Amino acid sequence: MKKIKSVHVKPVFATALKVLGFILFLILGIFIFYRVQIRDLTKLGYSEVASNRILFSKNKQKVMSIGENKTLNLAFESDDFNEKYFQNYAKIKYIEQDHLIQNINQLLKVGYSNQDINIILSHGTSESVEAFAKRDKVHYLEEFFSYDFAKLENYDRYVQYSDETGEDELETIIYVNLDNDQVDYDYSELVSKFSLDMLVNKHHRLDENFAPSDLTVIEEEYASEADMQCSRLALNAFKEMYRAAEAEGYQLVINSAYRSYQDQVDLVNFYFDAYGQEYVDKYVAKPGYSEHQTGLAFDIGSRNSRTFANSKEFVWMKDNAYKYGFIMRFDERYEDLTGFRKEPWHYRYVGKDIAKYVYEHNNMSLEEYYVLFLDK
Ligand SMILES: [Zn+2]
């Protein structure tokens, strides 16, 4: 009995083992084949998730011929992937923004070209692109957004401002980015951090408690009154400039430097009592909107002349102030940009790099410099 039983069982068992071995071999083979395919894609920079989806969507050959592509990678990772936009994803430049694929889908649906979408994405934030994608297709996209500092969220204001004034695109973008298309003081951004390149004007304000972090008293020999204060950095630069001027026979003096928020309140009241509201509106900055509160601005005079604009010191400053990091802030050429009438005596310390750039570019306004390089 025992013998017969073992004769029957052995071949059945052996066959089962063989089948099992074959199945295991097949699974292993498929797995290796699958891993090789995935590896081809991950080597190109596609993630595991994206590579998996690419394989199962049968797009592997297309993706392999396109090569590395971050937008395509994100599209395959995303639940918003739309097969009919495959070629578009491949041609739209990747940018780090939330809901990127969703926004691209929406912009394609509205009718924008791949090139249009590249322009839109590179001038917007996650929020502004999302809002823009919800609108109907707009005109003049390339006209305004050929400048890299043009902002997507300002699109309507660009169109309105250039329609109303006839200004060209560049002027329009600079003006609107500075919020100069808004009523003075009505619409302003709060500036809270002290820095050499900070911008304070009728659309960029300081709060009541702001003071420069390095406030220091100005020695009497440099100033027309005792106990004036300013930023130490600015004072050091002024002293350097003062000595250079002195060596050439020029006598500079500081007539006004740091003014606190409360000082500006008092100043406004003083001019209001003396000359009335119209004068104040025109010539005196409201508290919080004066550059003197930064501690980086000086009203400079000449010890040789009562009118600084007519002094030889003024002429010297024109070609020398920048070497020490100072720029004349309010030129009549750009009253519209700064919001202030010309003030030949008002200088601002911005550091040597910015001052040199400004000097070498036709003494552009700090406002223009801000739009071009600082307003990120
Ligand atoms: Zn001033």
C-alpha cells in the first residue's frame, strides 16, 4: 500500500512544482521587464508615479522621444492629466506654481497658444494665473508681457491706463506697477523692513513705530542744528562724501535728516497753519510717507550759498554724490513717477552699487530702479 501511494503522489507533486516554478519565472520575467521600462523613464527624470502612469497609458515611446520634461512629468503625476493636451504639456515651460496642470488645462480650453501660456505663467503667481485662467481670452498679451517685470494681475490696469493716457507699454507698466494710477495715499503698501534699497513714497508707507535700526546722532560739525539723527550707515557715507568735498573746497551741511512719524505730523501741522491745506497737499508728505523717516534721506545745503540749487556744492554733488552711495531723489524730469516736485537738496543714501547704476543710467528715479530690480 505504502509503495503504490508514493509512486502516484511523486509525479503529481513534481508537475505541480514545475508549474509553480514556471509561473514564478513568468512573474519574475514580467517584473524585470516592467522595472527595465520604468528605469528607462526614471533615468530621464520622470518620477516613479509618473513613469507608472506613462507605461499604462501606452505613451512610453512618445515620452522617450521627447526626453526629460518637467511639465510632462507633473502632468502625468497629476489627476488633472488630459490625454488630448499631451503635446501642449510637452511644449509649455515648467514653472513652480500650485495647480499648474489645472491652470494649463483651463488656459488651453480658453484658447491660448502654448507660447501665450508660457508668457502668462512666467508673469504670474499661483493665484494670479488661476484668476487669469477663469477669464475670457484677452488681447495685447505680448505687447505688455514682453517686459519681464510686467505683472499678470495688473493686466486690466495696463490696458486702462494706456487707453486713457496714450502712453507706451513700458511707461504704462512702470507707472501701474508703482500704483501711480491710483490716487496718492489712497492705495499703498506697508514697508516694514529697514534696508538700503527700501522705497518710501506716496504708495509705499511706513507705520507709526518704524525707525531705522541703526539710528545715531549726527555730530554738530556736519549739521545745521544739534541733535539731528539718521542711520549710522548713511552717516558714515555722508562723512566720507563730506571730507572728499571739503578736500576740493566745497562745504556741505545737513539741514534735515531722520524725522520720526510724529515729527512729520508736527511738520504737516506747521505748514498747514502757515500756508493752508492746498500747500500741504502739494509739498509736504503725509506722516508715514516721508523718506526722512527711513533715516537714509538728507536735505543737504551749502555753507557758501543760501540757495543750494545755485551753489557750487550742488554742481559738485551732481557728478560725485553717487561715488559715496547717494542719489538726488526728486528731479523735475520724473515728478510724475516720484509724486514729488523737484527738490535739488534732497538726497537719499542707497549704497554705492545702486547709486552707480542710477548715475550710469541717466540718473533714473529710484522708483524706476525699484520696478526693474526690487519689486519681486
Ligand atoms: Zn527732504
